[in-house]
Amino acid sequence: MKIVIAGAGEVGSHLAKLLSREAQDVTVVDRDASRLDALDTKYNLLTVCGSPTSFNILSDARAAKCDLFVAVTPFETDNVTACAIAKSMGAKKTVARVDNFEYMKDKHLSFFNSLGVDSVIYPEYYAAREILTALNKTWTRHWFEMWNGELILVGVKLRESASIVGMKLREFGMSSRNFHVSAIRRRHDTIIPGGDDVIREGDIVYFMTRRENVDELRELCGKSQTDVSNVMILGGGRIAGRLCSMARGKYKFKIINDNADECMRLAERCPDADVICGDGRDNDLLIDEGIRNYDAFLALSESSESNMLACLTAKEFGVKKTIAEVENIQYIGEAEALNIGTIVNKKLLAAGAIFQRLLDLDLSNSKCMALADAEVAEIEVKEGSKITRAAVKDLKLSHDMTIAGLIRDGKGQLVGGNTVIRGGDRVVVFCLTGAIHKFEKLFN
């Protein structure tokens, strides 16, 4: 599949790395030669140096023949223009990154379609949505619903209080058939486990289950739900503004930001929030602002390091739920090992949204979530596809992927070795990075 990415910034570079590992034909366009050199020397892709809004440059990048054109430069006007040019040349599907939530509303989609933009993505919106989920499900690290909640993928970090720590997966499966362990995140690695793998303290375990079994899972993991009312935010910016708007008064927010101009903008955008201009890394300021009385602490500054340390500090002050924006992918493994709660990375969230568009080119897919080194996709099975020809245990699936659950006739069920998948089922596949391209052989 031919994919052209306009913009080699944080989102574009990360997406290019992921897609190049998926054996896709990737070309990256950017004005900055140094950014392209960093990609060209490490990954299997092509680069074109020049303006993403130039007809000649996009022609050199073969945008006319691409299956997917993604514009993720820092400037939304350039992104819309680049998509318009690529579409006029013959690009099959275009996606533009925007910085305005208003542009994502369905009622405006026809306008963007008329310009040549098939869909838009707003990374800060996905980050705010992820944070709202984390505030609502405080005991989890990830919560991913499929088919209106018929199946739920729950990521939980296990402490010594979890009764299942030390159990082999085979033993766990015999004791409870309401859960499918899809993957285990252990330090810097994600593994697709087998029956002999042992659940360890400190693991982030991804369980597939049905909604009616969630409370049982929470008890098995030794977790408790915290009701959140008061939320303190360090930093802010677009994510904080979108979060306050989407929360619709459910939480009482206090935002601490050291930039006076940004504080003014936040005060205008978030009239119900208490905005404090000051250094949120100052413990005395946090104490004065009553951090010990807050149910949740969000660290959303531009510095991943500061966010991680701030969450550790908040934990020491007794805040039960902490959430850190960690934009440096290399830090995610370290952050997950620390006691800093949920980690949000808008690059990964944007990549998941774009993967959904990628799969939509060949497959009917409703959702896709990208993790640090894995993907989760919900895919509709076509009649006669390879995956329907035998029971799951006889399909000889590669060790870097697993089928965790399926939706049949609108009802969710877990998948075992004897399950036979049918055409029309919607299956949930968990795979390591680099394996998503194998979907085509299974589902087409």
C-alpha cells in the first residue's frame, strides 16, 4: 500500500516509523532536510524535501498514486491545502491534522470533503477523551470499548495485592473463563503470552472481557474505584481547554500554568475553571493551592520529564489518581514502571486514528488503538476469508498476534482455541507493532 505523509514533526515521524515497520510503501515530505535525514537513515521509507503544499513536490512524492495521504504538519492550513492538492492529483483517501475541534463536527465534514479532505484528526481531542476515560475508570491504565461496550479491553497494572500475581495463564484460564489475557506489558516490552507465562507484580495486563464481568476483574486485580470530583492540572494548553469543555461541568478544575498569556487564554476558554498563574513544580505553591484535597492530578506541561516528576510528587501528597502526558516515546517504558498512574501520548492516539483509516482502505474496521509497541483493531470478517476456514487453534496464527474476542449478532464473546469465526463477525485482534500488515492475509 502506498502512503504519503506530509510533515516530519512528532506525529508524522512517529507514524512513518510505525508504518515502515508494517511493510508499507511510505514516503515522507517535509521542508526540513535534517528531519528527513533522521528518518531516511533508520527506516525503510522514502523522503522528499520540499513544501507539502507544492504541486511539484507532491508529484515527486507520487501523491497521485497513493492509497492514503496524511498531512500532519504543524499548520492546519498547510494540511488542508496539501490534502486538496493530493486529492486533485488522484490520492484515494486524505487525512488532515487540524487544531480546531469545531472542524471535527459531522456537520462540517461535507465542507472538508468538497476541499478534498476525507477526514480530519485533532490529537489534542483524542488526548482529552483519553483523560476523561481515565478519570471515570481510575483503577485502569487503558479502557477500550468495542461495539458499544459489548466487549471491553482493560489494561491494569498489577500490584502485590492482586490475587492473580504468580499464576500461570493456563491456571488463570481454568479458574475464570470470563477473561482473555490478550497481552502483557512488562517494562519496555509487550508480549503476546502463552499458557506457561506467569503473571508478575508490576505487569500491565490487558484483559478482554464483557461489561458484566468488569467488577469481578477489578477485585481479582486488587483494585478499587476512586470517585473523582476535584481535579488539579499542571500546564494546560489545548488539551486542558478541550478537557474542560468536554467534561461539561462534571469536575471542578484548577489549572496551574506559569505562562501569563496562556493563563489568560485558559481563563477565557474555561470560565468554570480556577486558573492560577504560577510554577506548578513548586511544592509550596501546590500546598497553598490545596493539592492534598484533590482527587486527581493531571500533568500536561510540554516537558515529559516534568510531568512524570510532578505526578510522583502528587502521589506523595496523597492524590489517588494521577495522569501524565508523556510525549517522548522512549520514556513510556520508564513512566509505566513508576507509580505515576495513567500515561497519555497524543502521538500514539493520533496514530491509532490514522491506522483506522489505513485499515478502512481494504477492511471494514470500526476502531483501532495504537500502544507503544502494539495495536488493537476491531475488524469485520469477510465471507470466505482465511480466518473462517478453521478453528482458531488450527489457523496457525503467528506468535505476535492474538484474537481476543468477537461480536456476533450484536453480542460480545471471548475467543478460545475451539472458536470458529464466521463471515460477518467483528473480531478484536491484538498484535505487536509490525504485524498489522498480516491482517490482509487473514481477512481478505
